[in-house]
Amino acid sequence: MGKRIKIWFHTGATSDIREFSIYKTVLNFIFFIFISAIIGASFVGYDYYRIKNISFDNIVLNQTITDQNDEIKNQRSQIQSFAGEIETLKKEVANLSKFENKVRLIADIQQTSNSSGLIGIGGIPKEELDTDIPLEQKHNNLMREMHKQVNQINMAAKKQALDFEDLIKLLEQKRNLLASTPSIKPVDGWITSRFGYRISPFTGRKEFHSGLDIANKTGTKIIASANGRISYAGRKMYIGNLVVIDHGHGRVTKYGHMKKILVKSGQEVKRGDVIGLIGNTGRSTGPHVHYEVRINGTPVNPLRYILN
């Protein structure tokens, strides 16, 4: 089996030295086993260290994935919330358009432009707003639809703003026109002679009566039936003390047979301002006011312009 190797060692209890012999081949084998055990232990330790690191990395990765999933859910929730706000905004713009149409209808103002621009914009699909959509399913279609609708709503809102500006201008003109349109009786009293043909109390012949005669006691206040400017305030042969108000827009009113004129030519008056007192001046059979409404120079029935 090869050479023997002698090994001496103390017994410990005595000072005797004993001899022990072993084959060199066996010793080499033992040394090989010892070295192999050390190397194996090193590999096992390294693998354990590597597995521990991988396990830690997996924990960190899993936490990162969980955080990212939570972030995706949060972003999806925000996207769906924005989509709902877009739907609400569309309804608000549509309601503004309906309100504008109501105002135009009430004020008898025709639509001068096309619709608000929301016609033809589809709604966001409900399945895109489902909170249970799997995380791997993307919101690409929803994002494209939201971007498209935001642009359309922006255009519709700008157009609606222009429509309202136009409507405000027209309402302002309408307000001025309405304020300048005769709409109330110039005096309380009894209608003694209406607009149209009648038998004249002075000639007994049929003649055209261009206004309305309203009787009351002498000194009763006469008021302007609309906003305007006094274009005449003085005496005329047959109609006596006369006030003429130019309301603009081709509208003129006349007030005759006054006892006293309380305004001057060129003076601005508002609807309801006192302009004179009932009297019996000129050709008259009793205290009353002769009230005329003329549109572009043509006398019209004043009853059409009395709302009270």
C-alpha cells in the first residue's frame, strides 16, 4: 500500500513518547477529503449568500410591482374621474346652448349662427369607465376619446362665448327698442273716442280720428309712454297745447289739448315722466288728452301699444 509514515506523540499523562504509523496514501486521501470539505462548504456558503440576495431582491421587486400596480390603479381612477368631468362639462355647455335658445325665443331674436358645436360628439363608452378593468388592459382608446372631446368642447365653448356676446348686443338693442316703444297709457281715464273713422262732433261728417281720446278731470297728470326726446312742446291751432316725443326707431307719440306743458323741446324723458296736465285747449268738447302713436310717420291704433 506504499510507504508508512511514522508519527510520534506524547500520551499526556507521562513523558513517554509513542509511535504511530500510517500509510502515506491514506494520509493523502484524508487531506483530499479535508480540502474537498472546505471547498464544498465554501460553495454552499456562497450559494446561501447568493440565494439570500436573490430572496431580498425578490422582496424589493415584489414591493416595487405592488407600488406600481397601486400607482396604475390610482392613475386609472384619475383618468376615469377626468372622463366623468368631461361628460359633466359637455352637459354644462349643452345647457348653456339651451338657455341661449330660450332667451332668443323669449326675446324673439333669431339664431344668427349654427349650433353650439356639441352636436355629433359621442359619449365616452361606459366599458372604458369600468373600475374592474384588468391592469394589463390599457386606456388608450379612452385617452384618445378624451383628447378628442376636450378639443371639441374647447371649440364649442369658444363659439358659445361668441354667441352670448352677439346675444347680449342684440338684447341691448332690443332693450333700447323696447324702452323706446310706447307701452303704457299716458293718463288714467275713460276712452271717449277711439282710433279710426268716426262722426266729427264739430262737422257731423265722417272723418278719420288718428288717435285715442282719454278723458279725465282738468289738471290730471299726463306721462310719457316710452323713453324719448321732446321734439315739440307748444301750441297748435286745433289740437291746443301739444307735446310730441320722438322715441327713435321711427316711433313718435303726440299728446294734445293739454292745460299746461311741463317739458321743453329737446328735453330727454323716460317712460312714466310727467310731461303735462289734462286740459281743454284747442278744438275740444271737454277735458281730455288726444294721444297718437305714429310709426314711420303713419298713425297706428294706440291700443296696440298699451299694455297696462
